[in-house]
Amino acid sequence: MSPKFISRILLLHLLLITSFYETGARELIETENKLLDISQKEQKHHEHNHNHMDPSVMVFFTLQDLKVGKRMQIYFPKRNPSTSPKFWPRDKADSLPFSLNKLQTLLEIFSFSQDSPQAKAMVDTLKECESKPIQGEVKFCATSLESMLDFTQRSLGSSNDLGVYATSHLTKSSVTFQNYTTLENIVRISAPKMVACHTMPYPYAVFYCHSQESENRLYRVSLVGDNGDMVEAMVVCHMDTSHWGHGHVSFQVLGVAPGSSNVCHFFPADNFIWVPKLQDRSASAM
């Protein structure tokens, strides 16, 4: 699979942004409010129906397990891009406060009650966005495509030449949690720097983007599920976890402590990994 470079991703998000004008602000907000409510209900369903651990956190593993034939339980959320929250134009997004101390104003704008699942999701997102970065980390919550690109270019030191990677589902399925077996195509991608951007629950598209100074490795992995699902998954391995908080969910999943082990994780299909677009990008099979 060749990397999906910036022109493709720009086109995709420009189409999503255009839908804002076609739909109308009020209708878009109403639609995205429903989606936010559904997302919260799905999260509660996972929490109440899994005796030991929420399946949605089953994305972590160690580099030692990145090998052909390895079988792991993995959670891949299946979200429909056509119905997911869209990026707002930068001027529209910038016209609203994006701060926890303005929560009441935001709830009034989006017509959420204080105790609604949408309000809880917004609080969680704003808290995460306002939390302090760990040592050696630079973080930013992008509320528009333009702000995401600005942060990425500053972090990578590249004005135009950016490459972007994302997980691809090669088969259609509604299954989100199952056993996957690693196939032969494990490829390490040369990436001296990278910016990872993760979707956050909010009435419009918000991405938590961050970059770390410590060593990180980028891989593309071919997987097959027990039901035959085929996935080309992106993996990032963090080689130094010594500055991570003890409460990080990965340590609970893996049973390790900060600094005692590397931590790898799979990326959902709607998360992105930005890298400098090198003239001769090298990749090596494992």
C-alpha cells in the first residue's frame, strides 16, 4: 500500500468542510449531537458488557509481539466518514470558545443539558486538550483542517512536503472486536519525526495531535481476522515510556510500569500519522 499523501487528505477534508455549507449549521449540529449521543451509548455498552476490560482499550501490545503469526485481540472501531462530525471552516471554529471554563456557554450554543452524555463527552475532550503534555511532548487540539496542518508543519519543520498514513479496512464488516493474526507483510517505515492525530468526541471534528521527542517507530502491518476481515493497520511503537503517567491505560492493559517496556498501539482508520515526505522514503520488511 502506498502512503496517502497530503493532496488526497486535503481533498477528503475539503469535501467534508463543503458539506457544512450544504447541510446548514443548525441541521449539522442536530445531526452531530445525535452521533455524539450514540458514541456515548456505545461506550457505556462496552463498559457494562465486558467483565474484565473495555474492549475499546484492546489496541496496545509490545514490540516483542510484532511478529508474523502472532494472534491478538484487537478493537477497530467502524465509523462511517459520511456521518461522522465534520471539520468546520477555520473562521467558524475560531469564533467559538474552546475552553472548559466556557462550558456553560458551549452547552447553550449546542443545546445540551448539563447532565447529557454529549456534555460529558465535551468535558472529557476539553479536559484532555487542556491537560499538560508529558515531558518531551508537544500537543495541540485541532478544531479545523487548517489548524491541524499548521501544527503539523511546525512540528515536523516542513512547509509543504508532508505524507500521511492511516489504517485501511480492505473488507467490509460490522465486527469491531475479534482476534487478528499478523501476516507476513510487516513493514517499518522510515519516520525520523511524526505527528499523530486522534479523533475526539465533540459536536464538530476535533483532533488531538501530538509529537514526542523520544524514539518512536512506525509500522504498517497486514492482519486477518478470525472472520476473514483484512486490515492494513498502522502501528506506532513508543520506545521510551519513562515519562508517562502511572495511570496510562496501556500499562493497565499490558501489566507493565512506566519505563519498563516499550508500548505499541494500532491506529483506528479515522486517525492520522503525519510524517515528513522524504525524497527517497525507505521502508524495510521484518
